Amino acid sequence: MAFKAQVLYDFTAEPGNVELTVKEGETITVTNANIGGGWIEAQNSRGETGLVPEDYIEYSNQFSGTAGTAAPPANVGNAAVPDLSFFDEFAPTSTSAPKQASNGNDPWSVWNSDPSRSSNNNWAPNAEGNQTGRNAAEPWSSGTHSHPQAYQGPDIYPYLIDHTGAEDDEWDDEWDEMKSTSGYSEPGEGGAIQRGGTHASSMKISLNKFPGFSKSGPELFLLCKQAAKGKEKISIYLGEVGPVWFYPEAQLDCIVADPKKGSKMYGLKSYIEYQITPNTTNRPVNHRYKHFDWLYERLLDKFGSAIPIPSLPDKQVTGRFEEEFIKMRMERLQGWMTRMCRHPVVSSSEVFQLFLSYKDEKDWKTGKRKAEKDETVGVMIFTTIEAEAPDLDLAEVEQKCEQFSRFTKAMDDGVKEILTVGNEHWKRCTGPLPKEYQRIGKAFQNLSSVFTSSGYQGEATLTDAMTAAGKTYEEIAQIVAEQPKKDLHFLMETNNEYKGLLGCFPDTIGVHKAAIDKVKEADKLVNTNKITAQDKVTMAKRASTMSYALQAEMNHFHSNRIYDYNRVMQQYLEEQVKFYETIAAKLRHAHSQFTTM
Amino acid sequence: MAFKAQVLYDFTAEPGNVELTVKEGETITVTNANIGGGWIEAQNSRGETGLVPEDYIEYSNQFSGTAGTAAPPANVGNAAVPDLSFFDEFAPTSTSAPKQASNGNDPWSVWNSDPSRSSNNNWAPNAEGNQTGRNAAEPWSSGTHSHPQAYQGPDIYPYLIDHTGAEDDEWDDEWDEMKSTSGYSEPGEGGAIQRGGTHASSMKISLNKFPGFSKSGPELFLLCKQAAKGKEKISIYLGEVGPVWFYPEAQLDCIVADPKKGSKMYGLKSYIEYQITPNTTNRPVNHRYKHFDWLYERLLDKFGSAIPIPSLPDKQVTGRFEEEFIKMRMERLQGWMTRMCRHPVVSSSEVFQLFLSYKDEKDWKTGKRKAEKDETVGVMIFTTIEAEAPDLDLAEVEQKCEQFSRFTKAMDDGVKEILTVGNEHWKRCTGPLPKEYQRIGKAFQNLSSVFTSSGYQGEATLTDAMTAAGKTYEEIAQIVAEQPKKDLHFLMETNNEYKGLLGCFPDTIGVHKAAIDKVKEADKLVNTNKITAQDKVTMAKRASTMSYALQAEMNHFHSNRIYDYNRVMQQYLEEQVKFYETIAAKLRHAHSQFTTM
């Protein structure tokens, strides 16, 4: 059956492909809605037929049974939502607008300027990063407020600069679906179109769940009428270093390996599938990048208010099927997964366990649907947190919050300094420096070959040694050029990862700051009978819980940080020692070839 | 007594000095001609009195007894000069004009284009470098034909760039005289004024000795009527490698050391005096730079046609009294003296022996006068050469000459390549590279100090180690910056010295090429009765002698070259090994400060 459809965005067909170029506003006829992989076959008014991404169109009158972009599920829970109309004066009017605190400003400025000022301009930045932020690399200065990129792009790693590849490759990967999944019309089923600038799907879910106001404010939790309904419970203990998460006895771990290129739609679309093997089941599961992305969205939705969930490695790096790129992405997915596995709260969550150890396709699909309907998201995650510790007073909560803010900002600066310096060093080590060693090597060899032409007796002992010395410098050039991959790479990767992680803190800390501000307003609200005196006590108690969560998270961060930097520094220095020793040995050998005098 | 004098060149007094500013053409009154140090006291028409360089003036009517610039000694030998009027058609018309072959052209082109072409445009380049060439750094392309600089100037050694100093310091050094010497009015008494662009004095000597035509052509030797009058005799033997100079059993050597700053004219003028101790007498003699320069001029005059006499280290480097400059000049004077000592012909010459081992002031003065009157200069040096070997035919002479030309040109290119590459490497090692290591070190330390502020327990083990690692990179920065002085320096100095030496070869080889051309013309000259058949035989025989001299010199060059490059390459590699080993050891220590995991 054929439907009329409106084209929502311009789409330009790949040359030599079966695609159809369409323009925004154009009316087309869908001739086959069952192509799959996010594509439909359509015919334009000139009678040309070809494939068009289904999300680029809107059906004019009715839905096809298998392909549609509207109609969110009506299943929206609202039992837990308190009446928060008295906060309306502070609430953003547009549900999808960037948060005010970070709209064009450095989000750190919330903390670093005057912490005692009115809260009106400090309306809580949302910890959930409703915008997936793939295009926002610098959260401290960007106007769009979102979780930052863990990967700064080709500028950081010059060795990736040369790898060119069509942007469309990337987009293709995001677009096609697993054949067995018929539910690609479900909202939130990953696969947001990157090309054409459409937004990610996670926003829809959040808005659908709490229609009519932003769910971003911590007041949702501070004043909610009930505790968590389910069995979910996140415990915090007082450890040696202060509040800590409950850590499972066995540390979850997984291996991301064996990237395989798959293709579908008769080879038209291709993708990379990774094998993930957790140490719990030791049974590999397969996931494509889009599934990681789906997991990321779920974790961000669920834990983002309490736990910084670092972005996935950037999708936009070019050359997707180039060997080195795949290796790099796998390495970064491994790093991301390792970090998630190491987190006691994240790793024990149902959605994370599902991702790592689903039994079969049906299990996966069922689990996915369940995860997407999870209501304990956003600030509501705090309803599941139980701290076995006395309540903190507001001053202490505030002081901790500010301390963490200062530290993470300072570390962010420190990490960026290392990245900047490291990037320059990388460029020098792979660019001008080896070129120079090569030229030194060539110069020695050239002079040696001039000497050979002298016709003078007994020249060979010198010229052989000089040629060897020249070749040694050419080898050194090679060693120098390859060294960054052996040491600087890990230093950069680790710091890049931390840059991404630190970029999440302004949001996470912002939720707390907003909560503190709300608690500060409690007296006024009680006086104007907006809330009861008991509500005020509840708010303070819940802010204390939030603070314990933040402290536990900071202690988790510190512990990991010490481990990570110990490891990466040792690794770096070890490789540096090897580097200098290798060169010294080579030069010693070159030296030995000269006659003693 | 007071004399009227004409000012020959503009002279601008140093501010705050007792000098007098005078203009070219101005008439002044010499109020005291006995000031010494190359200065006279004079009064201008406005009644102002001050010191003026005596070479800047010309006495209007009569000479002062102690100061004068005209009146060359009449003592000019001409018994040995043949009638060469038939060569007039080839002779340059201006006695001081640059040789045609190199006037604006690459002198190598004489050889590298078409060796069989007419000799008319190949008129012999003069081997004696009548112009001292202090301002002509590039003999291969410069219009002024002269011996090149052994030192390219501050561009080569970036670490000298920063040493600023008044140019006048340099000039002062050249100007002032030893107090005890009254003979500074003699022509050829060194001390050419560098400031104001006046020419050096050596030209005068040459022209005075053979007035009326250039002595530059080899025909002077090819057709001279007599053998050497004196006891001078330079022997060439056939050694294993071919024709070689006669080498003395004990190798002459000397140490240039102990630079002392002296001053005269009540502190107005100051200079540096070096102590030179030859291994023959083991008795130190003192010489200032200007005496070295005098020696250079004598050696160039006497041997330049047969032996490349490298220029002295450049005078124009700034910062004369700056410690590093003095050290550098001394090192280069040592290098120059060592090279001269090593040369069997130069080292056994009377003038060189005088310089190294004059007994007292009187001995030095007498020896100087004698040396300045030496007539066995220019191509006439060949009259003293005796080769114990059969005469060579012209084809062989020509072939050898061309071979040497090709080799020296190729080596000149090779040496310049090393200098260019080395200079860039020097800049990188002393500039951006240590800055980068410093920034890496700072970045580690900064991050470490952020960590210290975390308030987290057990931070110190990591932060202490990270700070130490950061400091290690700062130390590495220092090591990197200082390394070029330890290794690259000697590589550069040696190649610089060879660049200077190689720059003399076009002149030396040019004399031979010109001689070959003359011999080729012999038939025509016999046919037109310009010369006798016997003259032709003599010419060929003498060209053979010249060729033996060139071959002996090339073999001397090769032997030295192999020795020098063996030594410098070993030294360079040895220091490079130490460099890399030192850094490796430092990093190993830094690594050990991290906790094992």
C-alpha cells in the first residue's frame, strides 16, 4: 500500500546509490514502507523512485503499520509526581530549552562567582543531559548544555587526521537496524539520525513521562510524596574515607573485542558489531555502537542526576571502516565499559546487566522495553538511595558541594592542560622531529657517499660507519614517530576520559546546588503556606541524602582517579624509559662501528 | 708640530668619548701625531679637538715622522718577473677588479659546465684572495671573489644570537696597536680599518710588488725565467696514496689558551690577548686577534695558490668581551692554528714559525718585516716545489683537477646540508623542544597539586610521585637545551671549518685550471712566435709540478678529513648515547617513585 508523505528535511542521495534526493516540504509517495533498516522506498512527483530515511518524512494522513515517527506510547506514570505549581515562577517555559544556568555561560560560574547570590539565576541545570550533546564539545563555554565529548576529535590525535572517510558511513551505521527488530518505530529505540541535525530521541521519553513541566528540578525529589515503589535500593555506608557506595564483592568486568563488519540490505548498509564478554557469565554478547548509545541514554536518564555518566566515544570520527579507527573506537568502548563496570551503582543496575548478559533476542527486546519504561529516572533516582548515616545540616551539604565543584573545576583545568601540551608534543613527535632526525640521517649518508667518491685509499672504514650512523638516525626518526602511540596515547586517552567525566560534573553538582537553593527557600514557602513545616523537614533530609550520594560518588571518583593516574603515569614513564634506552642502544652500536683512535 | 691633513672618510665619534667627528674632504689640523694606537689628535675648523683614526686622514703637504698612510717602500723585486705582455689580452684591466670568472657567477661553474670551452672567459681566479673577504660569506655565488668565512655568523649558532655588543668594540680591537711598536705606519702592518668599509692592506703589498699587472695569472710561474733563488724548497714524494707533501717527523702542535683582557690609551681601548704555546719550544707567546689576522694574510699571500688557507674565525660576531664569545673565538683560533700546525708546508714556513716562537719583541718585529717583503708569494710558490716523480701529461693534469673540483664541490654541498640540518636541530633543541618538556613537567606538577587539594585520604603517594615526575621533565628540558653544546656544537664546528676550507678550493683549483688553459694555448703562442718551443716544454713541465702540488694537497686534505670526521662522528655519537642514557636513568628513577600495582 502507498501513502503520501511530507519530507521534513533535505536529503541528498549518495551518488551511485539507490537513494532518492528529496527537499524539505516536498510531497512524496511511499511505495514500499517495508524496506527496513530505517528506510522507505518513495517516488517523487517526477516519477523518480529511491530510498529515503523514514525519519526524514512525515505521513500525511495515516500511519503505515510498520513505519511511523509520531505517536508516543501513552503509557506515562504520574503517581509519584507532586504538585509543584508553586515553583512555576522558576521553571523554564520551554520544555526543551537549554537550562538557564548554562545558557551561554560557563556552568562552573554557578559556583565560582558568588555562591550566596539569589537562586533565581541559578535554576538547576539538568543532570540528565537531555540533549545528547554529540556536537557540543566544550560544556564550560558552549551555549548548548549537555554532556561533553570524551573525545575531542581529530585535533587531539593528529594521527587520526589523515584518515578520511565519508561522513555517510557513520550515518549509515546509525541508521540501519537489526533485522529481527520490528520495533524501530518505538520512541527511544536509539538510532537518532545524525545527518540533517535532528535531535536524539531520549528527550521525547523524558518529556512524555512528565508532561507539562520540566522534570529537571530537584524539587521533584525533595517533595515527592512517596519512597521508591520497587525493589531498587542504593546503599551508602560510612567508610574510612567518608560516605561510600556499597561495593559488590566481585568486581564486574568485561572485554570488548572481535569487531566484525556486518552488512544488510543486500550489502547496501554495513556496520560493526563488537563482542562483549562479562566476567560473570563469560558468555559473549554482540552489540553495535547504536546499542552502546542506547545504553548510554538509559544510564544518563536513570543515574545522571547522581552519577556523572561519561559520553560514549565520539561517533563523528571519520573513516569508520578504517582498521585504526575501529581499533580506536573499540579501545574507547572498552574504556567506557570498564568505567561503567567499575561503578558499583551502574554495574549492578538492571539495564546494565541486561546489556551485558541478555540470553537471547527475546530477552533483549523485553529488557529494552522495560528499561525504556523505567520511571526511576532523573532526580527520582535519589528516592532509591539510603544512607546509613546521620542527616547532614545544610551548611555542611553546601560546603561539600562547593568543595567538589572547586576540585572538579581545577582538575578539569589540569587535565586540559595535559591534553593541550600532550597534543602539541604528539604533533612534534610525529611531525617535525622525526623529519629532522631523518634529515640528519640523510645528511650523514649523503656526506658518506661523497666521501666514497674521493678515490682516496682507506675511505671505507669511515664511510661504512658514517652510513650506518646515518641509517641509525633514520631508524631513530621511525622510533620517535611511533613512540606517541606507545606512551603518550594512553596518557592522552586517560586524560581524555577524565575530561569527559569531569565535563559531567557541572550538571551533577548543579542538581545539588539547585536542591540546596530550594531548601534555602523552604522557610519562605512554609510562611506563605505553599508547603507544610513537615515538607521543609523532608526537604532538608532529602538534601542530606543527595549530599551523601554526591560524597559517595566523589569518593568513588577519587579512588578511581588515584588508581588510574598511578597506572597511566607508570605506564608512560616505563615506555619513555624503554624509548630512551632503545635509542641509546642503537647509537651505542652506531658508535662502535667507528675505528677507535 | 702641527700638520694640515685631509679627511679621507667620514668618521663619527663615539658619544662620551674623546673622539672627533670628521667628514670626508674636511681639512683638519693634526695637533698630536704621537698618540699611538693608530690615532692622532686633531682640531677642526670650529676649534674642536679630539682623536681621529690616522688612516682616515691624508697629510696635505708633508709627512709626520711617525704617522703616514702613503709612501710604500720602494723595495720591490722584479728580477723574476717575465715579460708577459702577450697575455695582456686576457689580463683584467683593473688591478683590483674581481676576477672575471667569479664576477657574479658560481666559481664552480668554471668546471661544471663545459670544460672544453674557450679559455677567454675562464681567466684564472686568484688563489690569494686579495680581498680579505670579511663581508663575503658565500664564495660560490657572491660577486666579490674572496676566501669565505669559516663562520657563517649568528644564524648558524642561535646561542650566540643574544649576545649583543657594540660593533665598535670589535673595531677598537683591530685598531689599537702594541705600544712598543712604532712601525704602524708601514704598509701591510695588519690593522685594516673595518669600520667605514675601507679595504684591507694586503692588496697593497701584492700590487706594490708587481706593479702594472695582476700577479694572479699562473703564467707568471709557467714562464718565469728562474727557479727559486732562496733556500726554500717544498718537496713532494710518491706515497702509497699518490703524491704527498713531505711530512716532518714530529707533528707541530700548539695550545691557544688563557685569553686576557688588556687595555691601553688609559683604558680607552681594550683588547684580548691569547697565549699560544707550541709543543716545540713549550714557551708561550702572546698574540692578539690582529696578529692572527696578519699571519693569515701572510699565509694567504704566500701559499694561497697551492694550499687552501681557511679564513680566520669571523671578527664580526658581537659581544666581544662576553665570556662565551671569547671562549668561542679562542676555540676557533685553536682550531685554525691546529689545522695550520698540521699542514706540513705551512707549519714549516718561516713566517709560521716566527708567529709561534719569536724570542722577543725585536725578533717579532724583524721577522714581520722580513715576512712582509717575501717575494715568493702567489703563484711563485710553485717555483719552490720539487716533485720526485715523472712529469704528468696535460690530460692527466686536467683529469685530476676536474676530479678534485667535483669532489670538493660535492663535499661542500654535503657539509652545507649538515650545517643546515644541524642548525635547525640546534634551534629545535634549544627552543621549542625544552619548552615543551618544561610544559609537560609543569602540567604533571599542576595536576599533582590539584590532586593534593582533593581532601581524599592516601593521596600523597601518587602526588609525590607525580610531582617528582614533573620535575624530572623539567630537568629533561634543561638537559635537552644544553645538549647541543655538548655534541652538536663539535659537529657544527668541524663542518663549519670544512665549509671554510672547501670555500678556498675554487680559488686554488682555479689557478690550476688557468694554468692548464695557458698550456693549451702554448702551440698557438709558439706558432705566432710569442714563446719558444722550449717555453712550451717548460710550461707543460711546470703545469705538471702544479698538478703534483694539487694532488699532494688533496691527499693531505683527504687524510685530515678522514681523521676529523672519524673523530667528530665518534664524539657526537658518544655524547648522544650519554644524553639518551642520562634521560633514561632519570625517568627510571621517576618511575620507581610510583607505587607498584
